Amino acid sequence: MNAKIRSKKIQQIVVTAEQMRNIEERIFSAGIPVAALMEKVAGKINHRLQTLFSEKSITSADKIGILVGPGHNGGDGLVVARELYFLGYNIVIYSPISKPKELTESHAKYAISLGINFSSNIKELYDCDILIDGLFGFGLEREITGKIANAINIINNLNKFVISIDLPSGIHTDTGEILGTAIRANITLCLGLWKQAFLQDTGLDYIGRAELIDFDIPRADINAVIGEYPILNRITQDTAINSLPLPRPANHHKYKNGYLLIIAGSKQYTGAAILAGLGARASGVGMLSIAVPNSIKPLLSLQLPESLIIGCPETENGAILELPEDIDLNRYQTIVCGPGLTIEAEAIVERILTANCAIILDADALNILAKLNPVLALSSRKFPTIITPHFGEFKRLFPELIALEKNQIILAKQAAELTGAIIVLKGARTCVATPNQVWINPDSTPALGRGGSGDVLTGLLGGLLPPVILAEKPVELIVNTAVWWHSQAGILAATERTELGVDAYTLTQYLIPALTQFLKTIN
Ligand SMILES: NC(=O)C1=CN([C@@H]2O[C@H](COP(=O)(O)OP(=O)(O)OC[C@H]3O[C@@H](n4cnc5c(N)ncnc54)[C@H](O)[C@@H]3O)[C@@H](O)[C@H]2O)[C@@H](O)CC1
Ligand SMILES: [K+]
């Protein structure tokens, strides 16, 4: 496989510690010596470090501290230390551990024989300009305690720039949980294949910027362990863009480009309906209708002149009471229901649950759903159903799952299995679960943690669905596309306007520029 295609495909794969161990065993028993692989991997790490050092203006005059643990993560650290030493860097190896694995011990012995400064005194790190963390990788199995935990806490307090090898030491490979304490890295160089920890919200503050160092694990060995169609996948730029309804068929008129109905808004939350509408606008959907309470209809017409605004009878508090009698729900390929509805709109949600088309339930529709029987209501549906809860809403919908499981990836998958719906569990690393597969969005920005940003996603997703449904294609992949596109718009907006400058309206204005930026790189 050519290197470019391999590097794109490898980005999609995610493994657990156990899967990584099984893959590793296969390649070792196929014949590569453990020590040879360690040399190869450390060579690749060093290659990357050269660029990172020059970005940080680290020169041979600077002091580099290498943290070394007992296992092969420590072995990687020692090989890196040795090669940096040969390149003329001022190195200190710090190891708080007395009983290393054989190969690690052998590298330590050689480093000492070369005269590299080797110490178990943490004070040696105080005047370092940069630290490289090889304490623990995917072999960490239990809480870090005692002397090592103390050392990690001291290191974190030094506030040095830290590059972690494979994982920040102390992070659980599968859940991202902090096992006692953990190194707070600025950059983590994940080795070989992405581990689950990189895709969970839990450990993100410790991982810093994450990069994958591919070391040519044969695809056959990966497939033998994770299967040809693995359950867990990372959403990549390629998977996202390939699912877009582009190019549009030359002979399509507006109805052939899909018809979306958004039911949203109340007197209290007018903006939610506008933001969902603006999200849908960027999707290119052929026709958009937005049902809102009568009293806010003029506001919507002003903001979205291309849309058909349907005024609905409303409650005393200005929530939608019911849909107009003459509305024909069979006209739409997709109905979005929820943003800004308030929990008074119960009758609407009950009606939409029985609609004979794809539906997306968000925000207040989920709060209303939580008061019904969510599993029964969703599993009775015969058309595609997508729900987009954040973790708080998820907890209200599926308290019985939360009681038994902590891993958010597993939770989302269990909810999908129970209900048959596609679950978009929103967070720093949003995951999209179907009963058979889970896709995780690996890149996002904290700039998106603001009111209204979810409404934009729901509208965008709503608008992307109808053409897919008309083309009779499966809907899962376009859900990934919406999630990816939404966060790329946030990333672009944050780059240009800082993380503070990405309000939800601004976000809607970055959807098309974000896409244009990627399409330019492909064409
Ligand atoms: N997977 C692969 O194919 C490769 C893995 N390599 C490296 O090998 C690493 C995995 O190596 P290991 O399996 O040796 O695991 P680690 O180096 O992550 O650590 C395991 C060691 O730490 C000890 N340990 C575990 N939890 C502890 C705790 N809480 N307190 C104190 N000691 C604890 C274990 O007894 C064992 O000695 C990877 O992270 C990576 O850095 C690379 O060298 C080459 C390729
Ligand atoms: K590490």
C-alpha cells in the first residue's frame, strides 16, 4: 500500500491496550526482534523530536530530561536519550524505578557506560528546558502510588514543556482515566495506532496535542486482531468529506436536493430556531421549513428569507402548542425537533416520534423523551432516528446504563443497541454510535463549549440527511460528516478569532469556509 494511503487509513483505527498487546505479539512471533522494533520506533520518535525541538527553539545548549520507567516505554525513552546524546544534546536521564524489564535494563546499562547523566534524584530535572516522558505506556495496569506518584506531582508543578511517549504516564489506555496521578503533557506522540484514551474526554487535559507515530505495523496483523470492519473508528477528514452530497447531480431541482422540517424555538428561546436554521442553510438542503410559535414567525422570516416559516399555535408561555392542522409530515425526508422548544412541547415530541421519516431529536425534545419511556419510544420506530444528547441529557435518558458503566464509548454503543437509534453523544470528543459501530470525532476545540453551538450541529445534520435518504444510502456516515464539519468550523473560527470568539452565530458563518478549506486541499 502506498505510504499516503496507508497513513490515511491508519488514522481511522483505534485500539485498546489488549488489542495493541495482541498485535504486538503477532509481529514479534512473526520474527521482528523486540529490540529491533524499539530501535525503529525510537528512531521515528527522534525524527519527530527534531522538528518539535526546532519549533520550540531547543538547541544542543539546552538541557533535556528523559523520564524512564520500568517497562518498554522506559526502553523507548532510553533509546531516544542515547540518540539525542549522540546528536550532542545535554541529556539527563531520571528514573525513580529500581526493577526494570530486561531490555530496558540493558539500555540503561549502555547509557550509563556512555557517561550519560543517570539519576534517581528529581532535582536533576529542575533546570531542564524540556522533558520527555517515558515512565509508562500502555502497560500501566494499576494506580501509581508512593515515590513515583510524588515524582509525577513534582514534575507537573515544575511547569516544563513535556512530550510524552505513547501516552502521558498515568493515563489509562482505554478509558483515559487518571490512575492516581498522571504527567500533564503538552504533546503526546502516540505510537503505532491510536489508543482509546485519545478519544475520551477524561484524559484530554493531560494529553495535550496528540500525534500518531506510524511504525509500519502490517495491516494483516491489525485486521487479524480488530477485524476488517472494526467496531471502533476515528472519524477522519477523508471519511467525512467522502460522504458529502458532492458533486450535486446536474439535473436536481430543489425537492430532489431534499426537504427538511425543523421544529424549534419558543418565545423564550428564539435564537435556537434561528441557529438550527442557519446550520441547515450551510448543508445545501434543497428546501427548508421551520415550524415555530406564531409570535416569533416574523423574526425567523427576517433571518432566513429562503426558508418557509410555519407559524404554530402556542401556549401561554410562548411554546409550540401543536403543529398546524394542515401540515403534511410526509413531505419531508427528515424532521429535526427540539432546539429551544421548552419542555411544554410534549405533544409535539410524541407526534414526531411516530413520523414516517428520519427524525433528529435534540435539546428539549430529549428532556421530554426522558420523561416518556425512551427505550420503548425509540425502539418502536421504523425510520432512521438520531438523538444528539450531551452527557447530562444522556444520563437522564439512560440512567440504568450509567449505573453500570463509566466508559462513554461503551455507554453510547449500549444505548444504540437498546434503542436502534443513532446516538450522537456530544462532548469534547463527540461519539456517534450505531448498534454495530462507534465513530469518534478526534479533533475539536473548547471554543465550541457555548450555548447554541449544539443547535447549529443539529440543523447542519438535519440538512445533510435528506439527500442521503433520497439516494437510499445508509445515514450513519453523514452523521459523522456533520459532527466533523461542525468542529472543523469551530477550529477555524477559533484560529482566526481566539477560543473566546466563537459564539454560535459566528460558528454558522464558518461552516462553509471550513469546508472550502478542505475541498481546496483535495482538488
Ligand atoms: N506496542 C508496540 O508494538 C511497541 C511498544 N513499545 C513501547 O512499549 C510500551 C509498552 O511497554 P510495556 O508493556 O513494557 O509497558 P510500560 O512500559 O507501559 O510499563 C509496564 C511496566 O510498568 C510496571 N507497572 C505497571 N503499572 C505500574 C504502577 N502503577 N506502578 C509501578 N509500576 C507499574 C509493570 O510492572 C511493567 O514493568 C508502549 O507504551 C511503548 O512505549 C515500543 O517500544 C515498540 C513497539
Ligand atoms: K509515557
